[in-house]
Amino acid sequence: MPYQFTVSPDFGPDQLAGWHIFNTWLQRQLETDIHFETFDNFDSQRQAIAKDQVDIIYANPYDASFLVREKGFVAVATPQKPDETTIVALAEGPTQSIEELTPGCKIAQTDDPDISMMGMMMLEPANLDSNNTVLLPQNSYIQVAKALIQGKADIGFFLTDAFDSLSTLIKGQLRSLVTSDIQVVSHALLLGPELAARKQELSQKLADMSNDAQGNSLLESLGFTAWTPMDEEEMEFMIDLIEALAA
Amino acid sequence: MQDMSPSDIQGDFRKTTLNHYDGSQRVVLVTDNETPYPEGKLIVSRTDTNGNITHCNRSFVDMSGYDESEIIGQPHALLRHPDMPAAAFEDLWKTVQNGNKWHGYVKNLRKDGGYYWVYATVIPNVRNGKIVGYTSVRRKPSRKKVEEAISTYANMS
């Protein structure tokens, strides 16, 4: 049985192509069969994780916390790029700032847990929370954008990278109200218990990836410039942060 | 911890002596200048079990007005504003030392004597069942909640 590799379902098709190539790289480096599995949403991915069907994962910070604490995964490396959240409204709409938003505000969001958490956190200055807003779940960031453009939602929560990679045509109809500047929270590549013993080896190979042209080209297709090895304490720190934010 | 220096202060100030939880004292110089909390920023720091700062992020440096070298190793009380009641910090320490999360609205003192309000969460860092330090995360508060906190703190010791 090959090992299973998956990525957090917050990436568009363009970036998934890069992760397919990364999977080939992983197989060569670890000299083992690895199947790249994609999931349409967080729920189906979580079901696979619950059934121990995932061995390697590029996880968002919220899920990484769960995987390390509850499922025995170990963090190997993070990209040199923090995760940030952008709250977006219609460009031609009435809302110019977060503090103008009022109770009853309709929010389009995916089921990306950390983006939802950060988005709600950035609404606190307007005295808004899950009790006085209406959440409109969407299957993808494109759908979040459509809900705004069609006037179904007042604001939308985006992973900043996902907002930045929207087409010019769509982005031109939207306005960023606020982008987080958290600096210290990012996705992480994790190994499940069966591969945990290979952490050091993989961590070194990932760190070396930016030292050659082929590696750099692959990194570019993933949307960042280098991997930084992540030790246990750094992961624990990120888990503490997520816990503090979820409080 | 060193007393505040008049040469660092922007504008008119008043002088107060703070009595800290550990028995130490600090002379602080305070102005009425508020620095608005920037949208989307998160201030993050970690301390050891004695409350001495071991890590801080760029937003901590920017909002406090200190250089990072002036922050690391200092007690977190470096940011303590005299308008904050001692009872609030006693509650904070008791809560986190018992292994629980604390959150509340805090008026922080800047190096230049000004202040900024935050919504703060402090959690114990538990490793192998033992508290090894604390992580504090501050975010932009609602103005309505700040007004409520001002009123509450005015009636506390």
C-alpha cells in the first residue's frame, strides 16, 4: 500500500499542479510509493484523517494543531511565508471599513477553519461575532467571490493568497477591507506516525530544495521561496497561539 | 526594571510610582496620547514562568515603542500602565498559574508615555504536563468593550 499525501483543501487548481510535482519529488527523496490524494473540502479530508488514511499532509495551522496533539503527527518544515486572512467586500458596495459593519451582516466563507477564526477575530472591533452575523458556507474561494458579486453576502473571508490569486476580472469587482498581519502562523508539512522516524532526513532535503534550479522552480510552483525546518517547540508554539486565538 | 526617562517622553506627562506584584517598584511617566491599535495586527509575546519576556513579534516592538533589545529579558510589567488595577494582573497570574486561559481588556504603556488598548489572551505553555512559560496574544479591541473596561477598572483597586 502506498503512503497517502494530501494538502489542505484551500488551494486552487493552479497550485495543485505544483503539489502533484512535489509528490513526485517526495517519492524520489524518500524512495517509497506515495499517492497524492486531493479532497474537495475540509470535511472529507477530516474523515480520511480520522480513518488514518493520511500519512503526509501540508496542513493549515488549525488542522496542524489537531494532527500533532491528537494524531501523533510531527512537523517537518514550514514555507517561508505566513498565513494571513483578508476580509473582502464589493468594490462598489457601501462598506468602506470593518467598523461600519452592523449586526445581521452576511458573511461568505469556506470551511477553512483558521481563516474563519481569524476573520471572526477581525470583526470583533465592530462588536460582531457568530451570534449576531449570518454565515453563508461556500465550497471554494471562487464561490465566496461570487456570493459577494451576486449581492448574497456583505463580506467574505479569504486566505490572502487565495484572494491575491483571483483573476483580475473578479478581483476588480472586490475591495479588501482589512488583511491580517499575524506574521507567526503558517501552514506546515507534517508526517504521520508511520513516517515520523524520517523527519530529520526529509527536513534536510526540504531545506536544501532552494539550493538548485530545479528545486527553486518547484518551490515557485508551490507559491513560496524556501522551506524552513520546524522543530517540535516551534510547532508547540504555533499550537499555543492557535489555542490562544480560539479562546 | 529601569524607571522611565523624561527624554523618551512625547509631550506633557505625569509621574507615578508603580508597585509590582513581585515587590519591586518603577517610576513611570504617562501622557494622554493614545496610539490606535492597527487593523489586522496581532501582538505576540512569550515569557518564562517568572513573566520575563523571551520572544516578541514585530508588532510588539512597533506598538510598545521599545527596541527588541530593550524588551527581551524584561518583565512583562514593562508595559504596565498605572490606570490598570493591580487586581486585574493578580487575576491574570492566578488564572494562568493554575493552567487556565485568561483574557481581558488591557491598557498598555508605551516607551514614549502614551498608551494603547488591547484585547489580551494569555495561555500557559504546557510541555510534558508542566508549565514552562506563557504565551500572550493581543488583538484590536472593540471600542465599546474598552469603554466598559475603563468604567470597571475605575472602580477596582
